Amino acid sequence: MNQPINIFDTAFRANPYPYLAELRRASPVCQVEPGGMWAVTRYEDVLFVLKNPEVFSSGGFKVAWQPPWVGYNPMANSMLAMDPPAHTRLRGLIHRAFGASTVARLEPRVRAVAEDLASRLVGEVEFVDAFAMPLPAFVIGELLGMDHALRRNFKRWTDDILSITPAPHEDAERVRKTIADLTGYMREVIAARRRAPADDTVTDLLGAEVDGQRLTDTEVIDFLVLLLIGGLETTTHLLGNMMIYFAAHDGMMDRLRADPALIPLFVEEMLRYDGPVMALPRIATSEVSLSGVTVPAGALVLPFPASANRDEKKFPDPDRFDLNRGSQGGLHFGHGIHFCIGAALARMEARVALDVLLARFRRIERAAAEVQYNGAITVRGPAELFLRFVPASPSAARAAHAGAEREAAAPPPAR
């Protein structure tokens, strides 16, 4: 390619896969815009980067998310931007928040919220605002014991923080105000839990110790912002990408409705085929060679799981959606020490959402409006998606609902 790809260009955001395929073929390690970041696109190279934090430091998040024009950014100071041993000590503190028991406890409430949201999908609607965002916002609010009335703030806070790039931002003042508002709200939540402890993640973190020491309020805020933004964005974009797929392949809805046991397989293949995680910034701690290209020390490196999951050498016919493919080796939730701790929760939310939507709607159609995609380095998905929801017949809805209940009651498949 003569001209470096800009990962924020409209055409790239709408469909990055042809661009990434060309990079895998011709320039698997190369600089992209903005700022000359080093893109890594082949599966084996992406895996190497993610597996070797001593060479590719997660401090890349800090470089990407806390440039001088921002000042303090809690996401850039969270454990996502840490390497061992600091990361190892902190990660253990939030296992309880995302354990199997928590996911199981939340599922009935998630289903009830999904049913309520789906009941309002009448005619043409903007799906992100109507369903894809409020469902995970409810879940995160439950986990952190936050006021559900602040749902709109969750979305605004997340959009502003994830819009941060190393280059100066045209809305810099707004972004800095968002960070101040968000951290101020988190301090209020912490103060409230100190006065009246509750059965939630905030109280757990305030009582937790690392090497015999309690976390500071700033460390707790960094945790909470990571959980809020990570938990909201991943599921929101996954649900949006699923709807775009259904609108283009309505036969898949019929297939899943007829056999709800296929829904978990659909979720796994969608995570590989068009998942929400695009790139995971790292910093090269020393000069290193990848695919014959020398990456200088201190370079901001962007391994692309979105490209690795479509690598022809790993996944035969990778641009074909295949329910029977299996997800072995997919990098959609990262790898190793930074494997997404909320993966089970995201899978549950997606599965429950599909149960509910398939039972209620026969077909999903794209409206005339163009899909507007987000503008973040790390995640990709629709920020605005207008759809028409065509109701299922009452008998089909009852059959699908019964099938979903049977599937939910069945033991999970062996892994």
C-alpha cells in the first residue's frame, strides 16, 4: 500500500477486514495513522506480542490513552495498562465480581431487562440507544451498585474516554471535563460505601488488600472505570454487530430460532468473525523483529486481534461465517495474563439477548440511514444503528421461548 492506512477513516471503520487482509499479505508489520503506530496483523505475530509482556508492555495503553493533552485518565492507570507483577496482584481482586456464581445470579435479571427493552423495539428504532447500550449498562450498574438513572452518563463517559488518541483532540476540554465528572462520581460512590457497605464490587474493593495494604481511593477509581467502560463497550458493540449480520443473513435467525442450542456457537463465531475488540496497544520495551521488520524500542505497537481472527493460516476460509468452526485459538478476548476477565459475563449477556430477540422478532432489517461507527483505537462497532424489527407470529414466539428455556436449563457443553 502506498499510503498508510488511517484506522479512523470512515471506510476502515465500516469494514476493516479487506484492509487488514491486504496488510497480512503485503505488510504484516507496518506503520499506520494516526501517529505512525505499528500495526501487527498476522495471527502468529499478534499472539507473540500478547504472550510477551516483557518485550511488549501493556504500558501502551497509557501512551495511547493518557497523552499530555489529557492529563490523568483512570483507564490508562488501571490494571489493563500494567505488566506483572503489579498486574498479577491486582487482577486477583476482581475475580469475584465476574465469577460463575455472579454470572448465574445476574442472568434472570438480565433476561427481564432484555424482555422489557425488546418490548419497545417497535417499527424503526436506533438499536444502540434502545437496546445494545442499556442492557450492559444495567449489568454494570448491578455489579457496581450504581444508580441506574445514570445510564445516559455511562454512555457519554465511555464514548469520550475511548475517543482519546495520542494526537490532540478537537474536543479536548470536553474529554477532560468528562474524566473529572466520572472520577468525581466514583469518589461519591466510594464515600457512600464507606458509610454504608453493600454486597457489591465497590465494597469488596474497599475491603481488599494487596500485600497487606489496602487500595487507595485512586486505585479503586481506576478499577471501577475499567469495569464500567470495558463491560459496557464490549457487549454494546457485539450486540450491534450481531444485528448487522442478521439484517444481511435473515436465514440465520430462522436457523437459531429452530434450534436455540446453536446460539452459543453463533456467539463464539461472531466474536471471531466481527467481534468488538480491534486492537490492544503495547509499547516495545526494546528493539524487536517481527515478520522480518524491525520495530524500534519505545514504539507504540497495535496488535490487531480483529485481523488475527481472520488470518487464513489459522482459520480456513476466514471470511465465511461458520457455526461449526469452533473458537479454539480465537483472540477476541485477548490472551494470557490479560485475557478478558468479563468474558463469561459478555457471553451470557449476548446469549440472553439473542434468546429474547429471536423469540420476539421474525426478521431484522436495516433502515435507510448509514451505520455510524465509533472512533476508538481498541474497540469497533456501531455507534448509531437504525433497524426495523419485524414481529414473529405468536406461535413462533412461543416455540422459540420454550426452546430458549430448554437450552438455558441444559448443562453447559464440555470445553
